[in-house]
Amino acid sequence: VLPAVGFGGRANAAASELVIVNWGGKAADIIKEVLGETYKAETGIDVVIDGSGPSAGRIRAMVESGAVVWDVCDSGPGSAIILGEAGMTQPIDYSIVDRAKLMPGTDWEFGCGNYVYSYVLATNPKLLGDAQPQNWADVFNVKDFPGMRTFRKAVRGQLECATMAQGVALEDVYDVLSTEDGIDAAIDQFRKIRDNVIVWGSGSESQNLFLQEEVSMGNIWSTRAHLLKDEMDEGAFAVSFDGGVMSPGTWVVPKDNPAGSEEAMKFIAFAQNPELQAKWFELIGSAPINPAAASLVPESMAKWNPTSPENVATQILYNDEWYAKNQIAAEEKYVNALIN
């Protein structure tokens, strides 16, 4: 009997396990519970979760050494594009993975969306009293809205809000930021308020700044907001998705993955199940990439969901092409303005 031939062009025996790689912590446990155990129940294939972090460098090193031990990796659009163009990952097989179950704009050649998180405006209404910021312009107005704010130590997801604070419409943000003057104007917004800013480097740092009441407002990840809503006292934490920046996580499949390309694609297609995506969001705040899942999120949690229709309408999708072109130069200016 001839062995089955996988899409990767090499012979593969029937897969007995799949190795899914993410960034560890509670998210690894949730993927195991929500996707791994249900996939095994349906297919009989064990799903092993490796939480060591699928950086682009590690994926490249595995492929180039011919020692690939990962099947599906939780990456990002930028890494997916770079790795794909370098021949390190396999194109997504859209005859297996359903484009209709992806948020528009997250169906790249060498990667596809798996969940969404957003950069959002978080506030502590109790600390703010009568001066409750409603938008990014308010956050950059320290005269009328005093107190400490927090922004990310890195530039990703930050210049967009400073551009909106100047009155730029959602759909024009990246057009304005495509010019040097637009980038400089955004960075100048941070320079003006630097004495009122504490930066965060990790998600846990941003969370702790709110828990310890060191800041009253700021730009943080919606996944951390999802945790803070349950950790803060009643009325002490709120989030606005108005002017948020949606950033998709991305499945990528390393070239010559052990289980074979077809099995990896079947797992990605399985993970598009809207019921599973709604459960994933409830447990850890990773929002559904499948538009059909929004209606399955409990009504009490819908306002915290980055991909509920009403929240999508007020946000922009993170532009990886812009970052590929501008991040290095913008990062240097940003850090200099806000931290140095």
C-alpha cells in the first residue's frame, strides 16, 4: 500500500499528532481545551501545545536545518508575509480553509487570521471623576483631562491613536501616516504629554498599572482589558473601541511540517468553527475572526468583543504593509519623544 502524499509534496503516514505552537501562559491551556481536545474527539489525532513561542527566527531556523517539529504556529501578519516570501512556510490551502469564515483582509497567501485583539482606550472612571475621556483627543488633552496615562513602549498600535486625536477620520489614518509629516505630527502628540505618561512593555505591565491605580487611562490590548473587567472594582474600569486598532493573530504552517500540509490545513479549518471561537473569546478574550461567531458571544460580554459588529464599525484594521515600510524609523522617533 502506498503512503498518503501530503500537500507539501512528500510522503506522509497518517498523522498521529499535531503540534500547535503559541506564546505560552494561560493561552496555551485555553487552546488545548477549546481546540485541542475537541479536535482529538473528532479526528482521533492528539494535539500537543508547545508554548515556547513561534518567533519568525525560530521557524526559519527549523526549516533551514531540515528539523521541523511544529505543524501550525500562532504568528502575526507581518511574520507570515516575511516567512512566506522567504519560502519558509506553506501557502494556505483555501480549498480546505474557508475564506468566508475570516474577517475581510485576513486571508493572506501564507497565513490566515485565527483571532483578533485590539488596541483600545481603557479608563478608570472612579479616578477620573467628572473628566471622563470619550476619545483619543481627550486622552491627549492633559489640561481638561488630568492624570497619568499609559501607552506601549513600542510604536505598534500607538501612532494611530495620536493621528485620530488630531481629528483624522478612521479611513484616512494610514494615508496621513504614509508621509513623514504625518508621522512627525503623531509623534509630537506624545512629546507634548510625556510628563503624564507611564509606558508599558508587556501586557501584564499594562494590567498592573490599572490594578495599582497608577494610571487613569491609556492604550492597552483588549485581551488585558478582558481580564481587568473582572479584576477591577465595579465602576473602576471601562473600555471604548472607538478608534481602536484591530490586530489579527495569524496561523502559519512551516514548510515540511511533520503531520503534513493537509492535516495542518484541516486543523486550521476546524478552528474556524464559530462556537469554538466564541468559547475562546469567553475564556481569554481572543476575539472571533469568523464573523458568524459574534452572535454566539453572550450578550453580557458583547461590548468587550473587538469583533462585534458595533465595535468593528468604529475601528481600523492594523496595516502590516505600513509597518513593514515605516516601523524602524518611526520606532526610533517614538521612543526618543516619549522615553528618552
